[in-house]
Amino acid sequence: MGVCTAVLDLIITLNADFRIKAVQPVGNTPALLADGICAGLIDQPINHVLGAELKEQGIVELNNKFFRYQCVAEPDGSVLYLSNSGVLLDFYKQIYGHLAEGVQIYDRNGNFLFANPASEALEGYNSCDYLGKHLLDIYDVNEEYSTVLTILRTKKPVANRCDRFKMKNGTILTTINSGYPLIIDNTLYGAVVFESDISVLRQLKTRTFNLEAYIGSTDPGQQPALYTFDDIVHEAENMKDMIHFAKKVSLTDSSILLVGATGTGKELVAQSLHSFSARRYKPFIDVNCSAVPGNLFESMFFGTEKGAFTGSLSKAGLFEMANGGTIFLDEVNSISPEIQAKLLRVLQEKRLQRVGGSKYIQCDVRIISAANEDLNSLMQQQKIRMDFYYRLSTIRIDLPALKDRGQDISLLARTFLQGLCRQYQREPLAIAAEVLAVLQQYEWPGNVRELHHVLEYAVNRTADDAGILTMECLPGYLLLEGSSSLTAPGGGGKPARPEAAGTFAECMERYEYDLICRTLTAKAGNITNSAKQLGISRQSLQYRMKKLSIGG
């Protein structure tokens, strides 16, 4: 049998100095308070226990339970009478105030006792004017079709009844009602009715539609599901620390700068920050700033007004589209100082003007940014404005490189391998121990992205009937890394390269082959980015790839 609240739960007696001299549990107090709480109150100043100045009546929290107290003066002190149910009634009354549906309560004779604000707004009355009045004195309604009177007569609930009735002031109302008898110890004490009109039903319909759209992505206007912190595969302590800090700062509106080498997962973290924040139901827009032509930057970010230039139409920019949400500026270092100044103004004033427009548009957007170069160095070179840098980097989050997450390498490898086997619709593959050893020893300049590409390459190299991923399936440059179990002079646990064999030209060709393969894998096969990383032209890289028979 459940514990019921009592009318009175605790009596506290105070002396003339307002210190507690006695505590008398009443009713269900032993179930509400842990052992020793009452004894620990003796001789305590009452103001310390209340956490505020003593009043004639108020609320006190004891052992995470709320009590309403009433203070009564006595000749030699005071007495406080505490009730747990009293404060709960206050809470319930506030809860009723937030319900979209109208709520009315009547006693067993049909007399009006209570109504919430939604019911007052729905019918246009003040509940104080109806207190104690009989339902038939309030509404011009047939007794046989009244939801409340039916409940009181039958002692059974009524569900989804459509009532059309006239109030005494002549107003005609049509509502959908559901009501329930209020029975305690098998005795009927009254009835409660929940009422909704068409406006309330529309609110409920909209809320249901939005919930279904969010869960099932049924609304084509909704953005695709974003990554969350739960999607970040990790065991390393530095990753746990990073995620813990990121979750804390995601609850603020401060600008965040993500710092990490290529392939460390900056976009994954940016999406997770948005998904964990209060803006998670608003848009998330990611922009690779290096891919935006300089002459289109303003129109893309701020929008345009019709006639601003030949052929222009009225169109919202990225800031307007992201209003209330988040913009992720990747490779923010590629933005010119002129555009930085204009972005800075939007970030500071939270308003913008479209290109060719004259009116200001309010814009509430949270900025998350990332760079593939050192912004401090670029700031010293005057390629990044100082004020722009400090606006972006209110909070800095450093993403550790994969080589600094040693214990995550095998975990990530197995996770990626499972996903790739599902993607290619093949039986699951195990990873040979020597393959894991090579993966652990490699430095991973391309970080997590490079690891994923290596495994995708290996899955494609593995025979269809194979059940294990072996050394022969790895890219050539990794085979060079793992071809010797010797330890380099001076220790450190890193494998030494096998001694060179052949002429100087042959050794250099092997090294060139190794370097190009490694860079292409790190850059996902992108020749332009690989050439940039190597410091040579695209044409030169293509020539060397052809000479060395790389990529077919």
C-alpha cells in the first residue's frame, strides 16, 4: 500500500531566541525524512534551517522534501506546523496553470470549486465569480447531456464527448470534454472535466506533428539527423576530458573555436555541440569558407534584395536561414579581412542588412569555427583581424590527434570495419593481430579520417570469401611501416625502417612512392589538396603518380 500524505507532518517548537528546542514527527514524517534529520535540527537557529527569515507562513526544504509551515506565537516562544501536502497543492495549482486544456472541478452536488487559467480564457469568465455556484446556474445546458452531471450520476468517466452549450451570458460554446469521478476510499467527492475547443486541438495537432517530424524526419523541411557526442567513439582520457568540457560550453551561447589537425573530427564535434545545446531544434548550417568565392561571400551570408544587382532576387542569406541556430565556419582562416570586418559587425550587433537592402534584420546565431592553419600566426601576419579572432575564440576546444589517443586506435578500427562491412554488404571481418600492431605503431598524420580511408582500402582489397583482414590488404606505405619489428636506436618503441637496398635513385623512388601514397590517403585521394600538402603543383603530382604507377 502506498504512503499517503498527511494533513500535518511535523511540529517544531522554538524558544524565545528562535532556536529549535523540540521536533515532533506526525503523520508520515518518518517516511519523508531520513533517520537522524529531526534529531539534527535541535538547537539550530530556525533562520538557518529555513535559509531565510522566519515568517508567519512559508516553505522550507528538509532532506530534499518541501514543507509548507505556519508559525504560531506562544508565551515562551513559537510553534511551527509543517505539512508536506500543503506545498504539493501549491505545486499542483501551478501545474494546472500551464496546461493547454481547460480544467474544471465540481463537488459531488455539482457546485463549482476550481478552474485553471486555460478554462477561464476558453470561456471568458473569472473563476472567482463562479465559486460555490451550481453548474446549472452557470450554463444553460440539458442535465442529461452535461458531462459533469453524467459523471456525478453514474460515477463513471466520460471520454471525448462533444458538448455544445449556451452560457448564461448568451455565449455559445462547442467543446470536446473528458471527465472523471473524484473518488477517495470508495466515496464520491466530485468530478473533474478537461475541455478543449478547436484552438486547443490545433495546438495539440501542431505539437504532435512537430514531434513526429522530429523523431521520424517526416517533414521534408527538417534537416537530416546530426551527430551527437554519443557518436564519438573513444576510450582515451583526453577525449573524455574534451567531450566533458564541450558539453558544458555547449549550454552557453559563447562562440567556440575548434582547434585540431586535419581529420580529427572538427565537424563531428561542431554538430555534437549544436545537438547538445538549447538550439538543437533550430537550423545547423555548415560552411566551408574556402569554397565560397570572395565576390559571393556577402550575398551568400547576408542575402540580397531584388534589384541589388542585375538579375538579383530577394533572398535570405545563411545568417537568416540559421536564425536561432548555429553556423559552423570551417576553414575560417580563408575569409578575407574585409569580409571578417562585416561578419564581426553581425556577430557583435546581432543584426544585418541584405546586399542592396536598407532595413536591419535581427539575427540570433551561435558561431562555431575551425581553421586548418594556426590563427595566432595568421593574426601576427595580419591575415586574421585581432578583433575577429577574439570574437571567434571566446571558448577554445582542442581536439587531440589520433597518435595521442593510442587506446582509441583499435576501437576505432573495429568500429569502422563493422560499418564498412555493412556498407558493402559482406560478412563481418576480424582484424589480424599483426595488422592491429601496425595500426598502433603508425603516426597517423591524417588522423581519424586517414584511419577510416585505410580500412576502406583494406576492405576493398580483401577477398570476398575472407573472414579476416590481413597485412596484405593494407596500403603499401603502411606495409613499409610494419615490415620490421626491430626497435629504432635509442628506444622509444617505434619500428626502425629496413635498411635501404639498391642505388640512391632506387631508394629515393621508394621513398617518393611511400610519401605520395601516404599523403593521398590522408587527403582522401584528393589530388589538389595532396599537392598543396606536398608543396608541389597539381600537374607535377599527377606526373609523379603516373611515373610511379600510383592510382592505376
